[in-house]
Amino acid sequence: MTSEVRDVESKHGSSSRNASTVLEKTPKGIVLGKDGKPCRVCTTFRDWTKQERKKQHGVTEAVGTFSAAALNSASTSSIPQAPQECPPDVEQLGRATWTFLHTMAAYYPEVPSYEQQRSMKSFLTTFSQFYPCDPCAEHFRDEMRKKPPRVESRWALGRWICEMHNLVNEQLGKEIFDCDKIDERWKDGPKDKRCD
Ligand SMILES: Cc1cc2nc3c(=O)[nH]c(=O)nc-3n(C[C@H](O)[C@H](O)[C@H](O)COP(=O)(O)OP(=O)(O)OC[C@H]3O[C@@H](n4cnc5c(N)ncnc54)[C@H](O)[C@@H]3O)c2cc1C
């Protein structure tokens, strides 16, 4: 078990055991899919390339062993970023998906018809079955069972997705987002107009 997984367990106690074990990693940071094999889209680029390069060249895990192409030259961070043409890792896929989900909720009808509500429920159920990071999807489905989607209004859906995202944030030890700010973040932009 990695220290990251251990940290999550010790921080959140047994109630988060499910969440953390869902993301059980090999000691090298590679997350396994439900087929028991290393899952690229469930793993960070950094951990994936570390392993792959080790396998290919028998190199050490130091950051300095990454190719220049794998380093994001625009960033001052020493964490390597995937070149644009690489398949998504768990973080890139996550960011893109949350962007889509929050934006979809922001533009959902204020008062959706019965048919629209049904379609949205059906979409979210299907989404949770096919999200390509298996352990993420499994966790999402578990949470959806405990807290079924709210689709009766734009406000309710936006709030529900925000809360689901916060559950993942909590599991990963990230900051909890203030759900009163979803419209500012995903629809209207900040009051100082820097996005206009
Ligand atoms: C359904 C789903 C399940 C996932 N499960 C896992 C998992 O089990 N393990 C794992 O390692 N990764 C998981 N991920 C990926 C993870 O949530 C992040 O997307 C990824 O770690 C990148 O994080 P980030 O810090 O760049 O920002 P993200 O968490 O991707 O957030 C993007 C932006 O959304 C805004 N934001 C943050 N929180 C909220 C919120 N609650 N409401 C509204 N806006 C918000 C912030 O402005 C943030 O910059 C999952 C992603 C999805 C879509």
C-alpha cells in the first residue's frame, strides 16, 4: 500500500476505507483496473511513465530520468506533464470530465420537463457505468446509490454534482469547494470581470 493510500485511511478513518481501497495501488503507484491489470487511465502520468521507463530501461525513479518531452516546459513544477498527444491520465480525464459535468449542470433548464429529468438521470447512470477509470467509476456508483442524482432543477443538479465532486476531493485530500460558487466558476465568471 502506498503512503498516499495510508494517509487517506488515517485521515478519514474507517468510513473512507471503502473509497481508499477502491483506489488500491500497487506499491509503485500504478492503479489496477477491474481486470486486475495496470490501468493507464486510472493512474497519474507520472507514476505510469516511471514504471514504463523502468521496465524499458531499468532506470531509477528520479524525476530526472523523464525525457525532456515529458516535462512541461511552461511549468515551474518538477512534476512531469504528459505531452499533448498522450492518452489521458487519471487527472487529465478527471479535469476534462468535471468541466463537462459542471458546465452541463450550469446550462441545464431551470425547470426541466419530466422527459428532461428522466434523460438526465439515465445519462448519469450510463456515465457511471462507462467512466473509463474503473475504480473511480465504482466509487462514483457507490456514492450515487447513497445519494441519488437530483435532477428536478438547474440548482439541484449543479449542487448534486458539486457535492459528488467534493466527495472525490475529500477522498484525495484536496480542498472542499464552496458549492455556492458553482455559477461563478462554471457559468458567469468572477465578479471582477477578469474572464469577460
Ligand atoms: C466521476 C469522477 C470520479 C473520479 N474519481 C477519482 C478517484 O477515485 N481517484 C482519483 O485519483 N481521481 C479521481 N477523479 C479525478 C479527480 O477528481 C480530479 O479530476 C483529478 O485529480 C485532477 O484534479 P485537479 O486538482 O486538477 O482538479 P479537479 O478536481 O479535476 O477540479 C477541476 C476544477 O473544478 C473546480 N472544482 C473543484 N471541486 C469542485 C466542486 N466540488 N464543485 C465544482 N467545481 C469544483 C476547481 O476550480 C478545479 O480547479 C475522478 C474524476 C471524476 C470525473
